[in-house]
Amino acid sequence: MNGSPPELEQEKERLLKASERRFEKVVGLSFALSFLATIGLGVVYWQGGQAQLEGALLFVALGGLGFGIVSWGKCLVPQGPYVQDREELKSPESEREAFVESFERGADLIQRRSFLAKLLGASVAAFGVITLFPFIRSLGPQPKKMLYVTNWKKGSLLVKVDGTKVHSSDLEVGGVLTVFPQGHAGGAISQTILIRPSFEDIVTKPGRETWGPQGYLAYSKVCTHAGCPVGLYQELTQQLLCPCHQSLFDVMTGATPVFGPAPRPLPQLPLEIDSNGFLRAQAGYDEPIGPGFWERA
Ligand code: FES
């Protein structure tokens, strides 16, 4: 104890409390600012983003948090150092009273600052949630059933990429053409390779007796390995080649893979020729097209 008069001690105490309250306001303001900037950051990002504004808001959000935490630690937490004499095992009465007073004051401070703690928690939680947005958004739209269905259906006319219909006289033996269902020319999921290995009907597998009229066969062009377009037809070996990893598919046996990493055949589109000689699909594909992992989804 320094022996100061009680009035002086009271004045010092009053000034100390006033200073603490000022710092509490500053810290609270920092956290509130950080919270609002984080919410603003989320809104700007959600509405399409604006790099400079996002940068400024991120600066305020992180700066507010950092400034608040540092100020709290430096100005509102008792700084010490605290020294206790080893020799004195029993504290004098005056020290015990001072301790009780200090303890009660500490409890009061803890209660008052629980608001600051909540504000800090809200700022950190909001920042955590808002910074998740880019990760969630970068996943893109859900594919839903898009991976399982194409635009081919019963009666779909086969058309070329320019939309013109495919006639049964269009291809010679050995000819090959990329086709789409009418109304969806150029569609990536429905792209199909039409091949004519013969003028005679072709049966590629049991149960597909009517699928290859007049030597026309149609297979999904989306490789079952990693989805590259299978576009190279080798007439001599009657095989389709995927240029990405060199998978080979035997067109006469239902596009069964005979070489390379493709794990399953290319799905076959059942064909028919209508009364005007145009090629149509008897039905859509009877299995998912493309890479095998789609089947496991
Ligand atoms: S994508 Fe066709 S072999 Fe890999």
C-alpha cells in the first residue's frame, strides 16, 4: 500500500473504470464493424462479386476482429506483473481486503464483458460461415438427373450438327457421322456416333436383333472412361478409338472395350428406319451414358 489518501484512491479508481468503459466501447465497435463487414462480404459475393469491394470488406472484417482482440488483450485484461513475497505466508488484513475487492470487481468485469465475448463469437461465426460461400458455390449446380438421361426418346429423328435429318442413303459402308436427336443438335450429353459397317442388318448382342437396320449402328459418343468424345472409327478393324487414353471399342459386339481403360461398353442407341427412309431412335438409351462413376452416384 502506498499510503495515498482515500480520496486519491477513489479518484484513481474512478478514472480507471472510465478508461475501461471507453476501451470496452472501442472493442465492441471493432467486433460490430467486423460482423457487419462480413455480412456485407457475403451479400456482395452472393450477388456476383466485385473484387475491390470484396477486398475492402475483407480488410474491415479481419481488421476489426484483429484490432478488437488485440485491444481487449492489451487494455481490458489486467497486465501485471504480480509479485508475491515468499516470506509472508499469511497476508495482512489490508491485502486480504484488497484481494476480495479486486475479486468482486473482476467478477463484475467478467459479467460486463460477456457482451463483448458474444459479439466476438458472432463476428467469428459469421466470418466462418461467409467464407464457406466460395467453396459451396464453386461446386456448381447439382447435376440431378442430367447424368442419367439424354434427349433421345422413342421416335427421335437423327439429325446432323446443322439440324438436317439423316437419311438411310446418307452413309456408305465405312461411313461415320455425329448425330443428335432432332431439336437438340450440338447437345453434349446426347451426342451419338452413327456408323455404317455394312448394308445388312447387324445384331451386336442378343436382344438387339432390330437395333442395327441396314447396317447402321449408333453408340453414345461420350467415352465410358472419362467422358471424352469417341470420334475415330477404324474401318479395317471395325473399332472406335477414344483419343484421350486410347480405349478401343468393338462396334460389332456392342462397343465392348477391347483395349484401354474404359470399364464398360458404349451404350447403344436402338435405331429404326421410317417409311420415308429417315433414321429414328426406337427408344432412348437404356443405361446411363458416360463414365462409370455415374452409375455409382
Ligand atoms: S476418356 Fe476415353 S479412354 Fe479415357
